Amino acid sequence: MIPFQIKCGERQQEKIFEGMKQQGLREDKTAVNIYYVYAAEDEKYCQKFDKHLSALQRNNSITSWYRNKIPAGGNLYVERKAHLASSQLFLLFISPDLLTLDKSFRQEWDLALQRHEASEACIIPILLRPCDWEADSQLSCLQPLPRNRRFVTQWKNRDEAFVQIAEELRSLIEDMQQHNLVNRSDSSQPTFWNVPYSRNLLFAGREHLLQQMHAYFSKSINSLQPLALCGMAGIGKSQLALEYAHRHRSEYQGIFWIQADSSESLVQDFIQLARLLKLPNQENPNQYAIVEAVKHFLDTYQRWLLIFDNAEELQLLNTFFPLEKRGHILITTRAQAVKPLAYNIQVEAMQLEEGINFLLSRTEGPHSLNEGVSPAIYGAAAQIVQELGGLPLALDQAGAYIEETGCGIHGYLDRYRTAPIKLLKRRGTLVADDHPDSVARTLLLTLKQIEQINAKAKVILQACSFLHSDAIPEELFTHIVTDLITLDEAMEILRRYSLLQRNSPGKDLSLHRLVQTIVKEGMDQKQQQRQVKKLVQIISTFLPSAEIEFSPLCERYLLHIRTLMPLIVEWNIISYESYSLLANVSSYLYVHAQYAEALQFYHGAFTIGKQILGSIHPDIATILNNLAVIYETFREYTQALSLQEQALSIREQMFEWGHPDIAGSLNNLAGIYREMEQFAQALRYYRLALAMFERTLGLEHPNVALILDNLGGVYYELERYEDAIPFAQRALHIRKQQPGPVRLDLAKSLCNCAAIYRAQGQYEDALSLLEKALSILEEALGSEHPEIAQCLNHLALCYQAQGQKERALQLYHQTISIWRNTLGPQHPTMGTFLSNLAELYFEEGLYEEALPLFQEALLILESHLGADHPRAKTIRQICLLLQLKMRLFDMDEIIEALPPDILKMIKQGNKDAFD
């Protein structure tokens, strides 16, 4: 907007103009927006006065708004709110009726006064009909018009009064222009800027949409609902967002562009954003922690624009929105139903004249319309716009073809009408909002021309079409085009036709996903399969063979491997490279707590691995084991048990009884039985595994410590602490002897010992061990990981037992936040964490805080363990008692629902609470 003031004295005028200079003004319009505030009885005077401003309106010095200017079908509330926020001058038509107005006038007056005091706008009283207006202290300090303070209706010639007022306003406008307060240079750059594309100098049209976007965002710098640009693919949503970012960049301190077509790309762009912002935990291996760090930064930073481009699954976006809306959020999406997530602006195809202007600007030059074009060219351009349905992407591609081939407007029209497009086979039918015919046809013509000019350019484009559309590592193509000069020549052709962008700083490439789709449609299935197989081989050469879990290269290629993965599985691309690629990425995803996706990759690796290695192979047993571990994490014990038994069967066929691999399977089976609370079976398998490891690996081997920890854990859960402590202490002793910088196993042993010490009341010993464990885990895994959450929960239990309730409360909240972000709010263990927090509130007598937590925990436990599980029953009964205590139910009704022994037990255990 263009904030400005009118003088109430010379010193105030200087202050006002200085404030206007510092805040900055709108760069795309010179007109000052005027808002009329008046009583309904005075509307005839406003209309008459508005005619006296017609000269200022014709030369674009001002625009005026009052209720009579609302278009047919317009919404008074929406229109008034928008103009209240964007106007820089408020004219108050003073009359007795205005001063007696209540709610509607006060709303307009309060906002106008607020913006006046912030030096964003100016209020000028227009003395219309006699009244005691100076009795209002807020009005009396303002300089009115006319300056002689005579009411307009007291003038013999009212037009003469209006002329004098109009002259005063014109003088003010000219004064503003002299102080350079209307126009603003476009060179101002935000502090942070990661928009990946340069400004499109050929951008044309869409002014009504840009004005609509700016009017919406001008309402407030914060607290606004996100704005979504909605429309079919290729309609120009991203170009609109790009133009808006460049045009209004001086209004923001930071503009950030996020690719939002999937949860994976959202996470990856937030990681890049963390690096741009130089956040302290930008290299955290837990990607969710990085996302939260960026959101926290935006919660504390002001005047930013966050653009989510190509959002396909809108439900994902809330996770990435900052909690405190201190800036603006802009979304581009094909989805039509965006409410209540966002306020939407529908982006339609270009109108005929708008499309002609755009196409001629693209082909004949930006000033072609001013200089004049022949009626024949104009008519041919109109026919092309009609043929292509006014779709901006189609028109842009047509313009590129005309410009590069030199075929001219008529030549392109002839080719378009005569060239058969049957070569592009549809998968069923090409849906208009996904793969429009006009874009496909234009691209096919362009691709034919590219192939004639440079065959390598076509090869590169085909390879790019099977990868993610953004951040394609350029080094991949050194395996396709070994000569760098030849590679540059191919890139030049692709850039000339606007089919591919080469981003020098990151040494990566990007192209539109519609281009990818159409290129793939021009290849038969065998060609596509060969291309995917070749890409798998190339990517495999860039990834390390060891320690891939912590490799930055894996992160660089992750988006592209994700894109290839479903094709590898669908087409059953059988090679050792595809098997190892999926298996290695599975490990990376598992370590970074992305369990659901790791599960998909492990299944793919298993399917291919069986065909490459055979069903009976150590690697196949390992994959089955890893699959079982993930299912166990999700508490799907039946599936986990079946997979572990398959892994054990393979190892029994390959190795003699007692082999370490067999012992490993027995340990993993025992772990599942332990989670299922079948402790006798778990102890049996643990003891078998321990005997095997001790016999084959020795008494001090890390695998021996693993079994000892697990045995101690079972006895801990059975509350046999004296039996548990020798196993835990022996395991800890072994762990301490092992070398290595990353000691996750040592952290586990420390936590296990600490849990037993806490159960025995040795809180200081437990806290000492837990602090050491937490330090190890945070160094290896970052600040957000399920293992971190487990350790924090142990710490909270210790502090709670010691009576340090505030510290325990903080740790419980941190535990729940981490678990929710990594494994989701419905994971079974979340029920335990919620009930722990609820019990703390319960102990403090904070029943209103405790009850909803107990109820949420109950829902989770019932869904996973069943309504008859002992833990679920206990929490259900506590919920009933809390409702009784809070007088939410009748006492007799509650008592009838409780078994007498349970009521007695809980009353005795919480005597103070229920007295």
C-alpha cells in the first residue's frame, strides 16, 4: 500500500512524510485510494462530491470508493473490508447522522484511526452538515476541509465548496509526488530470498488477478488465512506467484519458495530453507526436527511471504504452516476445494485479447502492440489463442517454437492444424486439468525440432523425465554426455525452448512436470524401462556403499530415488543395482524415523532381491528381519512374528544351529513376544540366543550385551528388579569397553540401568545415567527421534518421583511432541506418554488438564490393545472417577459403573485427591 498523511500542523506533516518514506509505498500503482465514510442520508452529497474528483481519477491520481460503487453481486462486507485495509485517505463526511451512527461507523472509524496513528493513512473530516463535531476529542484534533470550517450546506453555492475541497486534495497529491512517495524503485531486495526462478520479462496480462492478490494481502501483514491460486495444470498459477513475488518483494523481509507436490519435497525444501537461514540444527539427521526449526524461525520473524508451489495434497500443508502467522502464505494448487485451509482465487484461461497480447509479446516483441502489427498477424494470433484454449503454458510453448524456428505466426498455425498428434497416446483419456491436448501437441512439435538440432538434448530430456522435476543433479549426465562442451550445447538447446532450467549455484536442473509427462508419452514401454534401468545404474555409482544412513549424497538423490521406486517395482526391473538401491535407501529412511516409507522400500528390495539372490540367502533374511522390526514398531505383532519366523527359517537352512545369525533371529523373536507381554516365551528365546552368542562370539561381545540388556528389560517389566540389575550392569560394562564415536548401544544400556535404578528409588544414580544417554543420542540422532523421546520419558519419570513436577512437566510435553512428529499421534506408545502426563496433572489436582489426556490415551490404547486390556480398563475407570470428582456425572451413576475393589484401590492410592 501507499501510506501517507495530511498535515495537522507543519511539524506533524514532516513527521508523517518521513514515516511514509521509511515504511515504503506500493510500486505498481500511482493512484491514492480514497475511502468515503458517511451516513446513508448523506450519500447524495458523496456522489456529487465524487464528480468534482473526476479529473484526478481520469489521470490516475486517485481512486475513490463508497458503498454505491459495489458491483452487481458484490459482497458489501468483503468489499468494505478490503478497501478499509488498502485505502490511504479516509474522508469523513461530518453530519449529525454520521455522529449518531453506532456499530458500522465505529468499525470504519476505529480502523481508519488505527491506520492514521500508524502513519499508514490519513483522515480528513469534510464538514458537510452543521453539528457539534469538535466535541469528539479524536475528531477535533484533525484539520478539516473546507479550511474556513464552514459546513458545505451553509455555502450559497455548494459546488464552490466542493471545488475548494477538491483543490486542497489535488495539492496534497502533488505534494506526495514531489516527495517521491507514490513511485518506488523495484531494486529493493528482501533480506532472505530463495525464489528459484528469475522474473519472466515476457509476463503479460493477469493484472486483475495480481491486483486481487495484493488487495487481499494488503489487509494485514499477519493473521490472514493463506491465499490459494486454484486452477488446472498449465494455467499459469506458478507464474502468477513468481510475478507477485518479484513485483512486491520490497514489501517483505523474506520470500521463500517451497515445492509442495509431496510431503517429501516439502521436507527437502524446508531443509534447504534451514540452510539459507543458517539455523543451528540445519544438519540434524531427523528431518522433522529441521522442519520445526524453520517454523519456529518464521514464528519469530515478520513480514515474510511463504509460497507453496504445486500443492497436490492440501492436508499435508498444515504440518508445515508456522503457528504464528507473522507473514503471508501463498499456495498454488490444482485442487478446487481449499476451504477452510485457504481463501481461494480461481485462475482461469486467458481471455482472447489477453492471450493475443501475450503471444504477440512472446513472438513479435514486448512493444509490438504499441508499434502496431498487421491485421493478418493479429487475426492469426487470435486463431492460435482460440485453438490452444488460452492456456498460458500452451501459448508460451507455441511462442518458443515460433521464435526459435522462425516459422512465423501463420506458419505455426498451419503446422498445428495439419500435423497429426496421434503419436501422443493417452493413458485412457488426457484429462483437461492434467495433460491438456494443446500443451502435448505443442511440445511434440518442439521435441521433433530439438531432435533434429541436437540428439543429445533429447536424451537428456528423456532421462530428466523419469526423475523428480526439481533439483536434478547435473553430474548424472556426465555418464550420458562425457564431453562437457557437448553437454553445454545440449543444455543451450533445451534452455532456448524453455523446456529445462539450469540452476548454476546448485549445479542442478529443473523442468516442468507436464514436460516430463509428455516426453514419457512419446516413448514406448520398452524405451521407458531401459531409461529407468539406466538411471538406476547411474545413481548407484554415486551413492556410497557403506554408512549410507548418514550420507549427504543420499539426501541429494532421495527425491529422485523416490520417483524411480514405483517404476522399479511396477516394471519388475531386476538388477543388483535396483536391489541394493532400494535396500540402502530403506536403511537411510529407517534411521531417520521415516518408517512408513522405509517399509515400502524394504518390500520393493525384498521382491527384487528374491529374484536376484534366490529365496534362501543371508541378505533376504536380513530384509525380512528389517521388515519385521518396522512392523513391530507399528505394533503389528502378527505380521512381525511371521516375518521373523521366515528369517529364522532361512538362517536355519543356511547355518548350523548356534550360528550368530540364528541367535540374532531368536533375539528378535523374543523381542516381539516381549512386546506382546508373553514373557515366558521371550525369556526362553533370549536365553537360547545368549548361550549361542557367548559360545560363538565370547563373553564380552556387543551382541552378548544386547541380549543381557533385553533380559534385564523383561525382568524389569515383571518388576523383578533384583533379577534385572545383574543383567543390566553386565551389559553396561561390556558396552563401555567398546570403541567408536557413535555409541547408540551404550545409550541403550545406560537407559536400561537407569530405569531399574529409578524403580528401586535410586533417583540420582538414574538421572546421572540418563543424562549421559541423552547426550549420546542427541549427538548421533539430533534433537527429535523416537529414541530421544524414550530417554526424555525416563527422565520425566525420575523428576516426577523426586517431586520436581515443573521439570517433569516440561519433559513430558517434549516427549509427546517428538513422538507425535516422528511416529504420529496414534502410535500405541503415545497412549503411555499421554497417560504419564495425565497422571502428573492428576497428582497436582489439575483434573481439567488430566481428563482429556486420559481420554485421548484411552482411545489409543483401546484401538491397539482392545477395550478389555488391563491398562485400558484402569484408565477408563480413572476417567470415570475424574468425571465424578469434577461433577460431570451423577455420583450414583459412576459408582454403579465401577467394581467395588477398583473404587477402593483408587481411593486409597489417591486419598488426597478424592477426599
